[in-house]
Amino acid sequence: MLSSFTLADNIIGFIIDGPYDEHAIERIQTQVKERLEVFDKLNLYIEDTVNADISLKAVVKSIPFKLKTGNRFERVAVVTDRKWLQIISNLEKLFFNAEIRIFSVQQRLEAIQWISH
């Protein structure tokens, strides 16, 4: 399951609580594209849960979109306890002109506060 929420008009968030597959990637990209039609820059919050089924293949599949839109983000908060996702998120700093911060699940509220400013 993929849940999305809005903290402000230019802040979009996603919580992955199930498969992170082609359908989830398409949903995220569609919602981001819609917001980018209205705003020059976005802040992004993305969190995975213990139930999230995230594969490296799916993460790699999302790279072209990130390369295309990476300069349109100001802040990206990644909330995960998975070490391999933390490493990949740090590498993704190469695709984004945004400030990317990685938070543990315990730091969820801190991440929401940070992304909101």
C-alpha cells in the first residue's frame, strides 16, 4: 500500500507500507509531476515501514525520473531504518540539487518538522 499526504501546497509525502513496485512508482511519479506543473520547487517526504517490500530493482527503475526532475526539489526527507536504503539515498544526492536528509523511523516527527521549513 502507498499512502500520500500533503503538509503544504509544495510539500508532498509518501509512506510505503507494502510493495514498492511499478504501480507504486507510477503513482508517486504522477503525483509529483502534477505538483511540478503548479510549483517550481517541491519538498518531498518519503518513508518506508516494516511492511514495505522495496526491491533494489524498483529503486533503480525510478532513477531516470529522478534524473529528469532532481533539480526541482529543495528538500527531501527519507525516513527509513534500512541501511541499504540510507546508503542509496546518500548516493542520490548526486541526482538532486536538493538538500537530502536521512532520518530513522524514530525521528519521523523531526523529519516532518524539517521538511516543513
